[in-house]
Amino acid sequence: MSTITATIQLRRDTSANWTTNNPILLSGEIALSTDVLYTGTDQPRYKIGNGVDTWTNLDYVPEGSASYPENLYLTVVNKTGDNLLASDYKVLKVQDAQGQKLAVDYALADSNGNSVDTIGVVSENINNNQTGKIIVIGEITGLNTTGSLQGETWNDGDVLYLSSSTPGNLTITQPIAPNHLVVIGYVVYAHANQGKIYCKVQNGWELGELHDVYAPSPNNNDGIFWSSGTTRYENKSITTVLGYTPENSANRGVANGYAPLASDAKVDAAYLPAYVDEVLEYANLAAFPVTGASDKIYIALDTNKVYRWSGSVYIEVAANSGVWGAITGTITNQTDLQNALNLKYNVYNLSSATTNLADATTYYLSFNFEALAVTEAVRQFSFDKTETIKEFILTSLHAVGGSVGNVTIYVRNITTATDYLVGTYSENFTANTSNTFKFTGLNIAVNGTDFWTVKILTPTWVTNPTSVRYGIRIKTI
């Protein structure tokens, strides 16, 4: 049996040429991409035809060597607008879907929209609008992992984050809110060309994306507070939570603000106007300052007297003495002016009775319900001192029988034989009831040494009464 020696070559080309020509491979035909290598090797990746699909619709035979059994890859469509290189290991996010494959674009940690769908890292060259593999979980090798490509210095074990400034980049600088924190993986081995990165995307969450938080439309300065009614955390304003509008502490103790309370729960004197807080107390007048101030009030505690500074001496304010009409005295013993005035009145009570008033023209009042007299000599009385009659009151005026009558009343100075008119009184006596009538506004001077009487002149009746009783009260001051 003869031996046949033959050389078999597989179809091969660059990935760009394969994509440009895009042939349909025969069923079972193997074709190589000379510039797309299996991870960590110098072996070109290849596709196996099915006699139906074009090159771009076929997948590379996945990596399945014993060295990297843990890697998880995904075939995607490059929609970045750039040709992606495995050596740049850019981070990608899901943009949409195309040809039953996910379409990807650069991920960026500057917002939720640009980072929430971060899915993996480029692991092979993928031209724009072409398909290729990205690594979702696993180790990428044969890279420059010193950080020089990113303008940083990387070390073994460093956490790698999605950049918030350069689309698709990795960084060891943790993003700060409002940028988004997306962990892409870790530096396994920092090396200029044999570096390794372990990739496993861990996307941070928005606060409002937590299952027990509801904050669909937060407002400026809102907080997150637990609501027992809805059994979740919700965004609410501080005013809503407190139930009142808190005072701005910046307004404390400043112009157009509010005065704070001191430790004794009172307003400190520094925040009161001078006329309110400048009342100064001293043991006595001698303890006052030598020179006072015009806007202050001074109190001497030993006398409770109040003083002000005139500019040269202390002057008592509202001195404790005064004149009240005809009453002279100190303020302290005049607690009620009206009571004091009432005490100055003298009251003289006179009374008389008669069985008939029809037969005479003049009568004089007697005491103790004696009969009215027609002469004045036995009906006299005197005043305590020189006084003035201010009121003349008929009290207990009572007539039995008779009908409408009137009398004219005088007070008569018997000593000088002078009559002083008090007034005329008219009344219907048929009711047989007591009546009271007051003459006020009188101003009749009396002398304490003279004798006086009450003179009733010419009573007239429609019908004579059978008896009449008078009571008289004279008020003097």
C-alpha cells in the first residue's frame, strides 16, 4: 500500500476581509480569522460553515480549552461607531437588538441611562456594525493592565470601575454621586502585555430602585422617611414630616429675624429696646450712679421710689403726693378716690307726719314723725360746720288718701330768716305708696353756727289726704 503525502490548508483571512466579502461557507467548511486569536494564545479563531449562513451570521467556535472553562461570552453587534479592539478592552452596554443578537454601545457612568445596562467587556476585535464576542464573566489575558492606557497606575487586586468621563473606559477611581458606581472587575495581574483582568459586572442601584423605597419625583431637599401607612420609604419634605415650617436658624438674633431665649427662657436684654430693659434697681438713692443716663429708669428699693436722670440730678417720677379736688394727701392713702369723696359727705335725716295739710299754707319739718309745725321755732336744727348742701332727697314720702298734689320745698336759715329754694315736687298720692325724689345740683352754703329748718310752702291737693309722712335727707360736703 502506497503512502500519499498531502498538505491541507484551511481558508483564512483577516476579520475585516471576511466581513467585507461575507461568503457563505460550505457545510463543515472551516475558515480562520488570522487577526482574531483565542484568549491567551496565538491561535486564530475560526468558524464552521453550514452551507446557508454568510460569514457575519456565523459564530466563532467558542473558547473551550481547559485553561478558561469558567469564561462566559456573548455574541453581540457593535453599534459604537468604532472598530473595537480586544487590546483596548472597552466596556459595553446594551443599546437594543439586531439580527437576533444584542446590539451594544459604550457604557458610561455619568448617568443611569448610560450605565444601568452595562453588560461586558470587549474580548476580541469587532468592526463597527459587525458581530463578535464580549466577555460577560471570566478572565481576559494578554493585556496592558498597568493603567497607562487610562492615565493611571494599576496594581494587582485593584477594583476596576466604569469611567464616568470617558465612554467605555475602566478606572480605579471610584465614581462619586451623582455619577454611577458600576464595578466591572479586578486587576488579576498588572503587566504591560501579559496582564489579566477578571470581569464580572456589578451595577449599583438607584435609591428609588430599591424594593421598599418609593421616590418617583423627588424635590430639592427632600428626605427619605418611613411611612407605616404604605409600609415603604417615601420622599417627603422636612416641613411635611415635622408638621410645621421650621425657623431658619440663620435668622436668629439678626436684623429682621427673631430674638433667641436665654438659659432662663427669657429674651436676653441685648435684644430688647432701651425703654424696655433699662430699668435699674439699687438699694437706695445714694447707691445710684454718680452720673445717670437719660434713657434709663432708676428705682430705690428702700422707698420704692422711681427716678429719672435730668442731665444733672435724679428727679423723682410721679412723686408720692398730690391734690385730688378738695382732698389733699398722699397717693398711698387714696386707694379709691370715690370712696374718699364719699367719706366727705355729711348726711342729715329729718322726718315728720301730719294728719292734714289742707288748712295751712306753710309747714316746717320736724323730727321723729312728729306733726308738721306751722311755726319754725321748734323745728330748727344746725349743721356740724360750715358746709354746702349738694343734694336734697325726699324719702318715704307717703300720703293716705287724696289725689294729685304738689309742694314747693325750701331750706330756711332761721338765724338770718333766709329761704333757699330746693324745688317743686308733684306726685299722685292715691296709690298710698312710698315715693322717693332727689333734687341734685344744689349749691347752698350753710353756716355751722346758724339754725335751719325745712320749709314746705302751700301744699295743694285735688283731694285732701287724710295723713302725709315725709322723710328728708340732706347731703352736704
